[in-house]
Amino acid sequence: MLAPVAIGALLALIVGAHLALWLSDAPFEAKLRLTILNALGWSAILLPALGVSLWLKAHRHRGRTRQD
């Protein structure tokens, strides 16, 4: 029950930080570079986690259908 709330709060913080960045007086190139860097960082964290989650789900499912 806590996980959806934590994920929602994390997403709200990320969106808020991006809004603050894009509304700041920083140069456009800096804003773009920071946004791309942030996206690459999150993809490097989330894509492997998603892959492991799907792999584990497939292996758990495969183990249940096998009858020993």
C-alpha cells in the first residue's frame, strides 16, 4: 500500500524539479543538457530493474506450471 504512494510522491518530485529547472533563468542549452542527463540516469536505473522484474515474474510463472 505504501509503494504506490511512494512512487507517486517520487514522480511528483521529479516533475516539480523539471518544472523548476525549465522555469529558471538558466540558459536553454544547460536546461536541455540537464534534462537529457536526468532522463539517461533514470533509464539506466529503471530499465534494468524492469528487466529483472519481468525475468523474475516469468521464472516464477514457469516454476508454477511445471509438475514434478
